[in-house]
Amino acid sequence: MNLKKILRYLLLFLCYSNLALFLIITIIYLFFYHTIIGSIIAIVYPGIAPLLCLIYILSGIIIIRFSFMKNKKGIVIVSGICIFIFLVSIIPYISIPFGIAAAEDEMIQTYGAAYTNLDTTGMRPVPYSVFDNLFGIPIDESKFTVQTDILYLNNGNDSFYFDWYKPHGAGPFPVIIALHGGGWVIGDKGTGNCIPFNKYFASQGYVVFDIQYGVYDISEIGEGLAGFGDFFSMIRDIITPPYNQSYTIQQQVENIGYFTKMLELNSSKYYADLNNVFVVGRSAGGHMASIVTYGYKNPLFAGNFSASMNITGGIWFYPPTNLTKLKSTFFDNMLQGSLPLDIQYDKFSASFLIDNSTVVPPVILLAGEKDMMVNYQAQVLDFYQYAKGTGKKCLLITIPWAGHGFDINYQTYGGQIATYYIERFMALELLSGG
């Protein structure tokens, strides 16, 4: 066998493998997104699928050219597979106008003329740009400075740090407290917490604090992770600070509260307007943001947070809002605290706090409709419908065909749409006086 034939067979093998892989991924994304692997694919696939078109279309052309030029049935099958993969890959993008239309309705129903007449000078001009999807959301980094790894707490076992994104100018500036995700057991500030988001809003005149607050030690959960303990332990070693102590959810919230007290004492130093604070978080960080947003004036958290802080709004990305629906060994361990376990489940659920807090700030929820890691229906949509039904100010921006963590790649359609409506939500709440 000569070299030319060997290379041909290798090329065909590669092309068949590519086509088979893309077909499997597409089928899982379309029909099995509720599985673990489907949930993982749904995080990444919608944002990059169109960019991969060239690979599988070229693979299909090569297969037809070298295998089926005289076989019409083979040509039809390979062409059909390529067309199927292509159509599924562009469905999220075809659905973008419908998602934007729903978001526009949500904003108009909530804010009316205040939204339509809002001065949006300097804000993103459109909810989605193909150019920005390819080349990134423009961020003017000359408008702010970043200082990393500032100590705010040493409890004798561990030190906790934050990154400070300060806009240029005299201030004080509206505050964003950014809380990382990671299932309460992994995660960190910085690269683990969407740096482009922090930079963008710093460039828009918000002082951003991206903070560490501790995680729970996976090894203490036992069977709660159903066999995934080793995997999460490996990931933790890569993306989580080397904490010496394990922190329950209650202790994590207490650490966040300590940060707010530190900020109260140093508000001038950090140019922070504590009368206008927004709390943002993703996934488990979204859960933490929900507890801070609804709990900071609640007697259940008496003494936990800064007494002079006013939360103007909560920005919750794909948050667990009702831990009682997730009751398991996993949460039983992490929710140990000062109250009986059943009460701890309530205390750390926004679905309970919304009816049991005297101060309930406005909230914007952002979630992908195919999210099964934090179930879109049970944890986001149900909460939103209940909040609206009880007269609370709560907005929902649903990202079509997106899964969990849709803004990991910040410049894709999910990140762009979220940014567009978040900055308008914050501007409107600042205008209304919180």
C-alpha cells in the first residue's frame, strides 16, 4: 500500500470520526439534554456549534468525494447527516429574535415608559451582535483599574481575598458584589467568575468586588455526590483555593456578610456607594446572591450583614431558589447550622425568604431554557411565577436553547443578551432610587 492510499484512509477515518462525533453530540443536545452528559453539552454546544460548521461540512464533502461519488444513496445519507447537524446548530440562533422579543415584553411590562425612554448612551446598543459573537464584547479597559488578591478576612484557618474593579473618577460608585459558582464545593474569584462581566460593568461605572467566600469539603459529603466525589475533588484542586477548613452554606453566607461589614468600614477607601448595592452570582453563586438579596434585612440573618448597606437589586444567573426540592444527603451535610435541618432548608431558600422578609429588593433572573443542572422549570420558572403572583418585582430573561452556564463564553448570544438587559435593569433601579 503506497503512501497516498495510507493518507487517504487516514483522512477518511478522521472525517468519519468527526461526522460521527458531531452527530452523537447533536442527538444528545436535542433529545437527551436532561442527562448529565447532555447538561454538559448544553453548556458549551449552543455557543460554538455554528463555528464548527466548516469542520463537519468539509468532512462530509471529503467522505462523499472519496467514498460515495458513484453511490447516490451514500451521498444522500451523508448529506442528510450534515444538513441535520447544521440545522440543529443554528436553531439557537434562529430563536434569538424570539428570546429578545420576550425579554423586551418583560422589561416593558415591568418598567413601562421608564424603559422605553431610558437614556442608554454608552450601553450596549443591541441585545445581540454577530460581530461581537465572533470578536468579543468591546470593553474599554482605560476606564477602570483592577487590583487583585486584597485580604478581607483571616479566620485563623484560612484567608479570604477579593478583586477590586474600580472605575476612574471620584466616586462613590454603585456597587456590584460578585459571587462565584461551583456547586458550593468548588470555585474561586477571578477566572472562575466571568472576568469579562466584571470588566464590562467596571467600564460602565460600577465598582465591582469579586470575592472568595469558602467552599464545602467534598470528602465530608459521603454518598451525596453519587460517585462524582473523585471528579469534583480533582476539579477542586485545579480551580479552588487550598482552604484548610470546610465551610457549610451557613458559614459561606457569614463570610460574605463579613465582607459587607468590611466594605462598610472602608466604603470611602473603595469608592463604594453602599446605598446602591447589586449582588450577582451564578449557579451556587446565584443561590448565595439570592440569600444575600432577600436575607440581608431578615431577622434570621440578624448581625450577619452590614447594617448600612442597601441592596438595590439582585442579579441571579440560573440560581437554585428552593433547596427543599433538592433535599438529599448532599444538602443535609452542607446545611448543618444553628437551626434544625428543616428550618435550615427554608432559611437558605429564596422561595421561603420572599414571603418572610420585610425587605424584598427587585430581582432579575437569567436562565437557559434547557438547563437541567439547575432545573429551569422547578428552580427558576416556578419561583418567577410565584414572585410575580405575589406582587414582587421579579424579571425573567430566558435564553433560548441554552443550558446551564450559558455565559461561560461571555461573548456568545447568552452572555450578550444577559448583559444588555442587566445594565438596563440596574440603570432603571438606580433611577427609581432602589
